[in-house]
Amino acid sequence: MDLHIKGLVKTSLIEFPGHIATVVFTGGCNFRCPYCHNADLVANPADLPDIPVAEVLEFLAQRRQLVDGVVVSGGEPTLQPGLPEFLRAVKGLGFATKLDTNGSRPDVLRVLLAEGLLDYVALDLKTPLERYESALGAPSHVAVGESIRLVLASGVTHEFRTTVVPSLVAPTDVPALAQAIAGARQYYLQQFRPVNTLDPAYENVTPYAPAVLHGMAQTARAWVPTAVRGLP
């Protein structure tokens, strides 16, 4: 199975709403978000040893009485050719599945949704779509827009989320962000933490005050249910 698993959290109570989950981290990403906390997974995945897929599936088979969900995160999991096969195996073991994605591979997301391999999708909306290329060195924002449309139309439980980094997201950006996902079930604004960032300069960026995040959430609620995460 062509899937490079680089990390495993055996038990999480927070990564998959409504489920006790195991979290699988895949290596490699096609974005270079300067504030990313998973720098090794993104920039140097080949330096990290693979955890054999068969070993992970055997571990999951033994944990069915303890966890009921599996989260596939990264990096960017949709870059992995073996992702559909892995999710089929996980579903075959009886687990609910959640995918964390940057939305850059709508062709893959379309297949996973059509085959019923996902029970929950969390899609990161990094900054207003028109700024993806300039701000993130990311592939075309058109792909992200298509992934948003696929998730909204799928009927699958989902969330969108934005890490509110002052240099990438301003309070005045909130209407564009929220309108891009109007009709979504849930939108989370996540507090930025200036720790172990891909670009070390971002460790000197001061996060917004909590009141600013709450004000942004209030603005976004004109289009989508919105909450704030990551505050003390």
C-alpha cells in the first residue's frame, strides 16, 4: 500500500468530535504555510521513518474496543496514492473515519466522498482564496474552492477552520472567508501559537487578543455557525 505514515497518536478525545480516535499522520505537503507546527512532516518527510501500514492496521484491529474512530492527518493525506485503500481497510475494521485536508486535491476528495469512505471532513481555509498563491506558495486556489463545494454538497459531517495568523488573516478578511463557505455546518477560528513554526520568523508574531478573535467570530456568524478554538 503506497501510504507513508510518519506518526501515530494512539488515543485522542479532541481530534474527532463525538469519537475516541486514533490519529494517523502522513508525510509530505504541497503547501508551505509559514506558521505550520508540523515542519518535519511538511518539509523533511523522508527523514522520518515510516510506520508500516500493516502494523498500524493490526494495532487498530486490536483497539476496536477502546476507540471508534480514525483520523488521517498530515502533512496532506490526499497526496498519498494509497489513501483510498487505507480508508477502505479502516472502514472494514468498523471505524468511523475523519480526514484533515488543505483541500488542494478535489479529484481525490471527490473519489473518497463518492465511495463513502469519509464520515467527517475538516478542511483548512488558510486565508482568502485569492491570496493562496502569494501568501502560502500554494497550488491554485481554484482547487480549494472546488473542494469546498464538494464538502458542502456531500452531506458528510464537516467543519472548516482557519488558524488566525495576523500576517495572513485580518479582521477585514472575515466576510470573504465566511462567504466562501456559506452554508457550512461549522466554522472554527483557531488561535495562532507562535511555537515551532515552519518559518522561524513567525515565532516572533504576536497572536491577536482573544477579544479580536471573538469579534471576528461574531462577524462570520452572518454566514456560518462560528466558534473560537485554542484560547486559554
